[in-house]
Amino acid sequence: MLEELTVRNYALIDNLTISFQGGFNVLTGETGAGKSIIVGALSFLLGARTDAEVIRTGAEEASVSAVLTLGEQSRDALEWLKGRDIEIEDGQLIIRRNIKTTGRGAIYIQNVPVTRNDLEEFMAFLFDLHGQHAHESLMKKESHRRYLDRFAGIENEVMEFNRVFLTLAEKKKAFEASVSSERDRNMRLEVLNYAVEEIKAAGIKSGESRELEAEAAKLGDFEKLVGLVNTSAESFCEGESSLIPLARRTRNALDNAAAIDSDLTAMRRRFEDLFYEAEDLSAEFRSYRDSLQFDPARLEEVEERLAMLYRLKKKYAGNAGATTGEDAVLAYQEQAEAEIEALTGAEENRDKLKAEIVVLEKDIAARSASLSGKRSLAAVNLGKRISGIILNLGMPNARFSVSVTGKGKSLSGNFVIGPWGADEVEFLISANTGEPLKELAKIASGGELSRVMLAIKTALSDNGAVSGGGAAKEEDVSSGSDASAETLIFDEIDAGIGGEVALMVGEYLARVGEQKQIFCVTHLASIAVRADNHFKVEKRIVDGGGNSRPRTVTTVKELNGKVRREEIARMLAGDSGGSVALAHAEELLSRYKRS
């Protein structure tokens, strides 16, 4: 529900904040006062395309924001928000949209930036705008099917049908892929088996390349290594002037010196520890030197092994580095073995898929027939119901019909069944006596479309379906308003009507307003008196201040008591102060006062 609307620098609106309530709300005012501007601001907030021309002259930016209340009935909208990690606070949501003189703008749901398409998609769950140029849900045939299903009370059944249909489609796709790719499967198996055998035969170990590269480096520089080791040995442990003999002589001298002066005892012990460590190291070094043997055959073996590993990594591991290449090759082997197992069982899986498809096709056919029967019966009742309502809404010669036809047959002769059944649903209307029924979207005027929409909403309301009836979300909500929108906006609904017809329009709006939030822009007092909440749109001239010229601004105020009676009188007779008009206004307000 729309709780609060704030408009800044939009057309003739300077700075305006309006608080709304549920039920039936009307906006009235003189011609040219700016009622269409309010509708335009709402349309802007619902995601309509616009340009910088809507910005008030002299301003840099126009903005419209709203505070919305979402309850449990707003499950589609709540699911949409959840999927984008947008949280509501205390059941409230703030929507903001602005546009600058550069033509660029920004949109936020809470404080999360979204695109215009996102805004349009989300707001379609909550609002349905019906005006001279905004009848999206009636202009699209798919919405006709949703309205009929809602009236018939079969929405959950339709959603379950769709679930089964998609399951069948997935299994058919899998089956066709398995049949058409038999040759590809055999070729793939041949490639995978060869790869597994090649990797297994190589006996790869994780990290093997790094070890082999170190060994190859050692063997490749063997002559240099031997020279450096011999030089180290001469300085370390061979010859009278090497480290070990010198250390031995130093130790003996320290032993004798410590016998004379005990202050040297600690140093002697420390040097003795170093001497023994050097001797141990000397023994290990000699052992290492004695083990050095050059093996040209081993160098060749290591280089061949490295070349083989490089080839396997390039073939099966892609761009994996040297330290992870073996692991990537082994992972490829594991994946290949799993794919081989899956492909080997393809024949068994294909037979299983075929059996499942047969069962699902029978299920789909039965479900489709059931839906068609219920739709056909509901179509007759909905057509009669809407025809009766639009008769009272100033279309006495109109006939309304809901056409339910099959989608036709395929080349194989079978009836075509789509994601939502085998039926094509379309609203047809004949606006004048003797004229054949034709597509609603092609022949109805804006005012007529608004009244047809009101008739549909009334029929759904009378049928207990207007609030959603537990329906799940369906596809393509971004392309037009959804049948379960919680706030309905009617503009131009009173075009070309008056008298008793206007009273009936007001009655039907009030009836729908018992379950929905309704906004209606009207010039007719007989509609306005039915409202739960009455707002007046006015245009006035204000002082610009200083050297600025006077400006024209549009304002909105809620009417109650005396001022509402005066507005009704103005709408009746063009004179808000005439005693006759005031008495008539008081009579109407008393007669149609909402409890």
C-alpha cells in the first residue's frame, strides 16, 4: 500500500508530501490544476520512461519518492526483494527516483541502487495504473489468461501444471540429446578412455616435476658442483692448513691454557662444542663428496621424464603451473573416469528417461484437459459477469466475451500444449450494437479500457479472488501489471459518463476499495462522494521572493468536513458557495458516507 508520496521539482510541483490511507481515494480539482501531474509523478515512480522535460523550470533535478507498506499478501514482491538481498524495515519500503537536467538519473529501493527495468518489474507487483495510455495488463493476451485463472480459482493448479511441464521439457531435452549424440558419445568415450590409460601408464605423482627439475639441475652442472665441493674440502678438512686441523690445534692449546687459568674454562668448553660440531659436519661432507657420481644415463632419463610430464600437463592440465600441474592431470583423470561411467550408463538412462516421459506426457494431457474444462466454464461466467457490470458503467450496447481456444495441432497431429496449458485466452468486446466481437486492445478507448478493468476487478472481488487467492508468481510481470496488484490507479475512468452511470462507477470503485487501495482521478461528484479519502489538487501563484518573478505551483490537500462539501458542490455546479449546490453536496455525502 502507498502510505506517503513526496514529489520535488516535478513539472509544476515545487515540494509536495501527501499521506495516504487504504480504501478508495479520489483526487479532484479544476481542469488544468495538475491532477495529471500527480498521475505522471506516480507513473515516473512506477518505472515509466521519461526525460528531463519533467524537471521544474529553474531546478536542476526532479525527484519522486514513496513509502510503501508490504504485508504477507505481498509475497511476490517480498520474494523479489529477498532474491536481491533488499530488506524491509518494520514492513515498510522506501522507493526513490530522480532525474537531472543532463537526462541522467538514479533509482533506489531502500538504499540499494536498481535499474529502471528492475523498478518497473518490482512495482508491477504492487501497482496497476489504468489511464488514457496505461493499460498494460489489458493490452497483453497473457494477462487475460491470468485474470481468467484467478476468477476460476485455479492458479495453484496452473502453477503445478507449469512445474510438471518444465520437468517434462527438461527430460525431453535430455532424451533428445542422448539419442542425437550417440555417435558423439562413442567418440567422446574413445577420447576419454585413451586419456585415462595414458595418465595411468605415466604413473604420475603429485609434485614430481619439482623434484625432477632439481635433480636435472644438479646433473646438468655436475662438473661445476664437483669442483666447488673439492675446493670446499681443501679449506675445510684436508691439508694441514684446513679448518679441522687448525681447530684441533686450537683446542689442544686452549686445554693447556685452561689448566693454567681457570677463567678460560668456559671459552674452552664453547670452542670444544664448535670443534665437535665441525668434525661431525666434516664427516658428513666427506660422505657427500664420496657419493658424487656422474650418471649421463640418469640425466637423460630425468629429462625424458620431464618432457613427458610437460606434454601431459599441456594436454590435460591447461595453464596449471609446475607445482600444481600433476594434480591437475590427476584431477582430469578422475573427471574423465566419472564421465566414462556416466556415458557408459547412457543406454540405461535413455530407457529410463523414455519411460518417465511417457508417464509425464499422460499426466500433462490429463492436467491440460482439466484446466481447459475449468477455463471454458469460468470464461462463460466471467464474460456474463463483466458484460453485466459494463452495462452499468455507461457501455449499454457493449458485449464482453472471454475466448478460450486451443493452441492448434503440431505437424505430428498432436494438440499443442504450452507451459500454462493448451488454451489461448483472449478478451473480446463489441462496443456497439451489431458490431462483431473483436480484440479488446484494438477497439476500446482509454476510458472504456479503464471501465473494463474496473469491471474485471469487481468480478474478481465478488469472486473472492482480487487479493490474490494464494496464487504463486508467474512469468513476464515486467511486461505489464500483474493481476494481483495491491494498489490500483484509475485515470480518465469517468470519460464520457454521468448520471446514474457515474453513480455505478463510484459504487464499483468503492466495492473494490474494500479489498484494494484505489486511486481515482475524477471530475464527477457522484464518484467522489463514494471515496474513503478525498484529495484536492490546486494550482496557485506564489511570490517568488526578492527579485524573482511569481511562480505557478501545484498543491494537494486532503479534504474533510466543510471543505469537502464545498469541493463536491463545485463539482456539481461550478459554485462552491451556492446554497443549492451545498445542500445537494451534503445530501450526496450523507447518502454515500462510508462507514
